[in-house]
Amino acid sequence: MIDLRSDTVTRPDRGMRSAIADADVGDDVFGEDPTVRRLEQHVARLLGKEAALFVPTGVMGNQLAIRAQTSPGDEVVVERTSHIFNYESGAGSALAGIQLNPVDGPAGFMTAAQIRAHIRHGYYWETPTRLICLENTLNKAGGRILDQDEVLSIADVAAERNIPLHLDGARLWNASVATGRAISDLARPFASVSVCLSKGLGAPVGSVVAGSTDFVRKAHRFRKMYGGGMRQVGVLAAAGLYAIENNFERLAEDHANARALAEGLSGFSRVSLNLETVETNIVMFDVTRDTALQVVEALRSSGVLVQPFGPSTIRATTHKDVTRHDVASALGTMENVLN
């Protein structure tokens, strides 16, 4: 079975399993796990932030960033196709008491002008805008990368109104490799950043949220409140450290494999695909006959797993457990099913 559903399906390799087995551990709730401390310090340095906090999931990282920078009754501006708006189970309203104000960005990209128009004026009868959240790379847009000049323009708008920016950087590693920009440069305009260890980097569990020392202190308390206090969790932090040290730069292989997959699919008569949108490790394509669900099931029966992303849209994601040979085999199967 060739699994292209997500880059979350990777399994720890022998080197990562060895790092897990050899991890030096302690009680992290008491602040005594040395491997967790090393991971947090390392990620904080990479992102150019003062401090960082290891959390079980990317959703928790985003939600801690929201909770630590807002109060109940506040509003958070997001793009309508964002992960925070679509895939976090309404956590912002349920846990932080905020409401989300979704912006319809062109192809998922919010502009500074749009955000300026969505910031509340400050009348007492309005919900105050207290946070703006961006996502890089853009999952529902097919792993596309934010334009950093536009990010800086958005940061200027936010600064005018004294509103912090949060970055859902679950796949910020991919954006860094694809653009050649240091990950700290991409993270610089943001007060808080969350990055995922269990997607393209291949760790089994975990994300890290980073920002100022004061922000992390607040987030730490809310992590405990949300049930995210962990004990001898250095076994997981060790996997995260190994993932960063060994699997960061190799994301370029995933991007090349995604490009090869997209180029193959673009030649199929019953597939609609824009090659210009394939920038990292995600390929979005539309099928012009049958529904996405029907095609997904037919591919599953033939040994290829992909993910439906709309009535006619399918997502295929490359990762470290998918080789170029796997891509070629998957294309052969897809050609038989689709054509």
C-alpha cells in the first residue's frame, strides 16, 4: 500500500527509535526533563524566539497561542480555509471564549488590505480584534507558501493597531526548505509560532509553540489547564530532536517527489491540476469524472491511499516514507483508475 493521505502517517525509523530508547528523561511537570528542555531551547533558537514549549499536538499549540493572547469575548482574524477555522473542532470558542472572523483570501492568501478591513474599529458594541492568525504553508491551498512581502505588510497593519500575529507553522519547515529562507526569517514578524514535529519531519508525536518568555509562561499554565502537562516525555522530545537534526533538509526530497507526482497527474485526461500551485509536498487535483470519494475508494482498492478534499478535489501528500519508485508506482495505478 502506498500511503499519500498525509505526511502524518510516517513511522519512526531505526535511528529515531534508538534516540527514543536512549533518551534522558525526568518529570516535565516539575521542569526536570532535560531532553524536553533541549528541544524547547533548540526550537526557540531556530525560530529566533526567546522561549518555546513542547506540546502534544499542533491544535494545542495553536489554541494555547490564542488563549494566551486573548480574553473571552475577543475576536481572532483567520483565513476561511485555515486549519484553525476548519480542523480544530471549534476549540477557540469552546476553550478560549473567542469568536473567529474568517476572511476569504484569494486562493487562501489573506492580504494586508483585507485584514485592515476586518479589524474592528473599537466601538464598545463590537467584538475587539485581539489576534491575527496566518498559516504557512497553506494546507487547503495545496501546501503553498505565504509571500513574505505580504506577511510584512500584514505585520505593519497589525502593529498600527497593536494586534499580535500568530503563525500556524505546522509545515513552516517545508516553507523554509522550498524558499531557501532561514526559518527564523519566516517566523520573525510573529509574536507566536507553532511548528509541528509529526508531519514532514517524521516524529510520532508533538509540536512546539514559541514566542516571548512572558508568552510561553502564560501558555505553560494553559497547557496544564488543557490537560497537556506530561511527565517523562523526553522519549518523545528525543524523537523531535532527531527529526529536526536528520529530516529537516531532506524535505527537499518530498518536494521533488510531489513535483514528479504532479507532472505525471497533469498528463491524465480526466485530471485537472495547476502545476504552478505545487510548491512543497502537497498535490491538489480535481477529477473530472466520478466524485472524489469514488476515485479515492477505487484507488484504495488498487493499493494507493489519497485523501478527498472536496466533491471533486483530492489531496496527495509526499513524505519520507514515500520514495520516487513509490511515486512512479502510484502514478501507474492512478492512470489505470482515472483513465
